[in-house]
Amino acid sequence: MSKNALVTGITGQDGSYLAELLLEKGYKVYGLRRRTSTPMMENIEYIKNEIEFIEGDLLDQGSLINAVQKSNPDEVYNLAAQSFVATSWEQPILTGQATAIGVTNMLEAVRLTKPEARFYQASSSEMFGKVVETPQKETTPFYPRSPYGVAKVYGHWITVNYRESYDMYACSGILFNHESPRRGVEFVTRKVTDAVARIKMGLQRELRMGNLDAKRDWGFAGDYVKAMWLMLQQDKPDDYVISTGETHTVQELVEIAFGHAGLNWRDYVVIDPKFVRPAEVDLLLGDSSKAQKTLGWKLEVGFEDLVKMMVDSDLEKLNR
Ligand code: NAP
Ligand code: F7E
């Protein structure tokens, strides 16, 4: 018997890789999609005919109940969120409504309609913020540094609370930064690889950036969605850190990306205070040994290969 999965955030980077993985595994995939005046389906264009879309929004409780009723899910992956940290200072209330309260809306829809469904919450290393220990693991206390990070802490604890209050199979995956050719162009990796491709093709002259000293633990999104699925296949629900165990500066990212295209980054990168955040997360480095041991999860794509893959993909897109 094939299983049903409901994925919120299906049009996003992770939603597309997860949908692909679930379809490969024989799931019937339902995707929650919000109505927009110009639909953005680029990430799932190639599989859109295999997905059953249900219109809904994390801010609209009735639409979530309807989505759970219609999809009758065995597994629910709550990936939808206002996910861009910089925007969370511009729109802190919307970020709280979607990224924090939206999780409760989704949990309530599951609890009221299909409480035995397994639930995955997309938690984030941004919860560690101004880190109190390095490397960060499941037991590291949170110290978020943005409205986004604060909202994710709420989403994390409400998921734990529903597990403990209602005995629901609810898991929180604390995922460190993960990237791919499908990453939104506002995030730093894709902003850089897209700019490198444009500069290489003579379509852009410079790249304006913020803090080059920030350090991140960057992995490949295709590897990380496998961990989401594994979390929902265990005997008992639990929370897991997913990370590479390596950290790199934004400057290293820039050097590799420009170098891969045969360019010297110093000729093009301009520091612009507009891209410096009101409060920064200086260093993230995750310890995913629990996930490796318990879930058997492993990393396949390393940092340098990831950056090169993204540059190649952006060059290819422009060539096309
Ligand atoms: P993404 O590309 O920004 O995708 C976000 C998705 O959420 C999009 O499909 C978006 O739909 C949807 N969405 C936003 N607000 C919504 C609302 N009010 N109702 C319904 N759908 C809504 O994000 P991602 O990188 O795939 O990340 C997936 C999840 O993991 C997010 O929760 C993110 O915060 C979390 N996370 C990401 C990372 C990472 O490094 N990528 C790390 C840790 C945690 P539209 O297409 O309509 O905008
Ligand atoms: O920034 C610095 C910036 O926007 C990374 C989201 O998926 O991962 C992501 O959050 C770093 C920061 O991602 C620019 O200051 C410098 O230190 O790519 P980002 P993020 O904020 O780490 C976490 C785990 C999530 O959960 C989030 O949803 O790069 N940086 N210059 C810049 N960043 C951007 N975007 N643009 C710049 O020009």
C-alpha cells in the first residue's frame, strides 16, 4: 500500500527535493500551495504533474484542516515558512505568524483531523544564533539573533510540546544551512553563484555583499531531505541536528565560486552596508553524530563540490 505525504512549502528548495524523493519511494504526494498572482513553479516544474496540489496558507487554519482531510496523510512535512533571515527584520510580524504560529496551525490541523500522522517540523540552526557552545548539537541551548530565529525557536518547542502533550509522532529536524541550484537568489550562496555566472557572461559588473566574515556549515539540500524522511521512519519520534561538521566563511564561498569560473573575486566584490544585518550569527558548526548513528544518515556532497555545482548550474541556465 503506498503512503500519502502532505508537504507544505512544496514550491521551495527543500519542498522540491523532498517531493522528488517521496515520489521515487512510491508515495502519493500532496503539496500545499498558496495562491499567488504569478505562480512560481520553477523548482517543481518537472514533477508538477505527479503532485496533487491543495490550495492553502499557513495563516489560514481552515485551509490547513482541509489539506489534511483531503490528503489523509501518513506523513506531514511542514517546510513552509518565511525563511529569509534578512526579511524577518523588515516583516517581523508576518514572520512570526507564518514561521511560528503557522506551526501551531499545522499541528492543530493534524491533531484534530489525523492525529496518528507523523509530523516533521523544519527547525533551523538559526535557533543557536549567538552560539553558547561549539559545535552545536541537540542539547545546545538556543540564543536566536533574528525575528526568524525567534520564530523558529517557538516552532521547535511547540512541536516538542505536541509530542509530549498528545503523544503525537512529531519530530523537529534542526538543519544547518543547505543549498543547491534551486536555492532562492537572495540567499548568499545562490546570490554569489548567480552573480559569478552573470559576470562571466558579461551581464553584470560587480557583486555587492554584506559581512564576508560570517561562518556557516553549508551542505547540499538533496542530502538533507533524506534526513527528514529518515526521521519519520523510526520507532520513536525525536529531534536531530543535520549538518556537515565543517564551517567556512562567506569569503571562502566567494573565493571558490569566482575561482571556479576563472575570475578573481577581488576585482568584483564590493562591500555594501545595506547587506549587513542588525544582529549577525557569526559562527555555525553542527555536530550531527546522533543522526549519523541513529538514522544512519550520511553526507554525500561536500562544500567545495556544492559551490562548483551551483556555479556550473547558473552558467548553464544563462547559456540556455
Ligand atoms: P524556501 O525555498 O524559502 O521555501 C519556503 C516555502 O514556504 C515556499 O514554498 C513558500 O511558498 C512557502 N510559504 C511561505 N509562506 C507561506 C505561507 N504563509 N503559507 C504557505 N506556504 C508558505 O525555503 P527552504 O530553503 O526550502 O526551507 C524549507 C524550510 O526549512 C523552511 O521552513 C526554512 O525556514 C527551513 N530551513 C531551511 C534551511 C536552509 O538552509 N534551506 C535550514 C534550516 C531550516 P511560495 O513559493 O508561495 O513563496
Ligand atoms: O546568509 C552573510 C549573512 O541569507 C548567510 C536560511 O535558509 O540558513 C539560512 O539563513 C550568511 C549570513 O542564510 C550577504 O550575513 C553576507 O551571515 O544565505 P543567508 P542564513 O541567514 O544563514 C538558515 C539555517 C535558515 O534556517 C534560513 O531559513 O551570509 N552574507 N553578505 C549575506 N547574506 C545574504 N543573503 N546576502 C548578502 O549579500
